[in-house]
Amino acid sequence: MEIYDSEEAQVDALKRWWKENYLATVVGLLMGGVLILGWNFWQNYKATQSAQAATQYGQILKAILEDNDKSAEKLAMLTQEQYKSTAYSALSALLEAKIKVKQGDLAGAKQILEKTSASADAEISHIAKIRLARLMLASGEYEQGLQLINKIDPATIAGFAPNYDELVGDFYVALDRLDEARTAYQNALRNGGRSPLLQIKLDDLVAPEKVESIK
């Protein structure tokens, strides 16, 4: 650090520094102020968007409860268009897919679920994939359903493991691969599966040794 002989020398040095650096200092202060204002605006904007999306999502649920599927579908599509940056966009898509299934438009529901399964929200993504797999099961797309589940990284499944295991069992039953179905159902139980039908599905699969005794 430079040592000055007098107060006057210190003042002169400060003046020189200011002359050389004032522009960068002013710009820095202005940029800092702009960033703070921009951040606050963005946070307020997100909060407003989320509140508005939540209100509209409630209207969708209300329309569904009133069996007004046409209104619910319209609101769901509007929510996805207007509030893409909120979680309610993907939640509305799940409801729209459900309405499509009710209307018998399985292809439309499948398209929506495929898109929603790519959601950045892990929970929503898994819900969409599970519903898509069930749709494939109902449509007879057994091998495609198994491929869908097999592509999922096991490390990301977390609490959804029993749901996937049970679905795998359902696909194997449909393919008449009963030994593999039994193993999948047992895995579902082992992973904490609480589906009311899970134990019944497992019990319905006659163990190989019982088959031999029947013969």
C-alpha cells in the first residue's frame, strides 16, 4: 500500500483514482441496482403466476367434480398455455389426459402423458410414466410398456418402485410369463407395495410346485 506524506497527497491520490475508475464504479452500482430490481420483479412475477395458476387449477377440479368435462378440458389446456413455468401446467396436463381416457381418446391421452413424462419435476414425471404404462397395458401394448419401465433409471424411482414392480407383474401376466410376474409382484410387496389388489394378484398365480401336484 502506498504511504502518503500528507493529507493533501492522499486527497490528490483519491482524485486520481476516482478519475480513472469512476465510470466502472458508477456502471457497477447501476448494474447492481438493476439486478436487485430485476430479481425482485421476477420473484413477484413467479409468485403471482403461481397464485393465478393455482386458482385456475381449482376451477378445473371443480368442473371435473361437476362432470363438466368440456369446461375442465378447456381450462386444462389454457393453464398449460398460460402458466408453463408453474407446476400447475403439468398437473393440468395429467387431468387433461384423464379426461381424454374418459372420452375414449386413448391416443390423445397417450400423447399428453408422453410429453408430461419429460417434466423436470421428478414426481410428476413418474406419475405420468405410470399412467402411460397403465394406458399401454389397457391398449395391449405389453412389450412397449415393459420397455418404457426398463428405460427408467432405478436410482430415480424412489417411492415409486412398488408401483413400477406391480405394473411389470401386470405386463408379464398379460404376456403369460407367470414366473416373471410372480417375481415382480413379490418385489412390489418387498418394496412396500400397498395396492389392495397386489396380494390377490400374487395369490392368483399358482406356484409351480402346486401345478406339479395337480398333475
